Amino acid sequence: MSGQQISVCDKVEVKGSPDVMVIGGGPAGIGAALSAARLGLKVLVIEQTNALGGIATSGLHGHFSKLAAWGDNLRVVGGIAHEIGELTKKRGFGIYDQNAIDFEVEGLKLILEELFLKEKIDFLYYTQFSDVVVEDGKVTAVII
């Protein structure tokens, strides 16, 4: 080596520059992406499977639980989880009470994609996260 540093970004094609990149479209990624988009940020979600929802949809789990306090029916989880529960119930894709959301997997996939499209969130299916490029202690690029 000549001692000259070459930026990785000079050798890798750059496809976009979102304000926020979320790795994984499971429940946490869904919340992060929707929250960022609703703050006016440009968001890209990277998902390794063919759907949003993580194990709940791709793994055919069909259930989100622990939305209530232990031992009673007092809902303690609100925000996006509550919104998704209400949409699931309203669209006839499942049951939502204070404790859990039980849903038809394909129905939730549809709801999540519609929410992402409404909020103008970009997402890529069948995409693997590989590495990050760090310059001066800051992430400047993500390699997918």
C-alpha cells in the first residue's frame, strides 16, 4: 500500500441516501420506520424476507402479546402498536384487545405495506445487511 487511504464509497456504487435506514422490518423496525417518517425524515427499511412484520408474519406467528400490565387488562402499550391493533380489528384481519393482537398473517402484511406506502417509506425485500462504512467515528454508508 502506498499509504494513501481510498474511501470505500469510491469503490461501491451508492444507490440512495435516506435520512434513516432501518435494518429489519420486524416489530421494532416497523415502529422506528413509521416514527421517523412521521417526523418528516426519508426512511429506507432493509428486510431479508419477503414481508414486513418479522417472525410474526414471515414465521407465521400471528400474534403480538404483552400489551397489558401483568395480571390485569390495563393496556400499557400504545402508539404504533395500538394503531396496528386497531387497524387489524377494523379491517377484519384479527382480534385486538388490551392484552394482544391476534391476526391473519397475510392481513397484517397488507396493513403494514399500506402504512409504509402511505408514509412514503421505501423498503427492500430479500436484502441482506452486510457492513457499515465509518468515517471520523460516524456511519457514512451502509453496505447491503
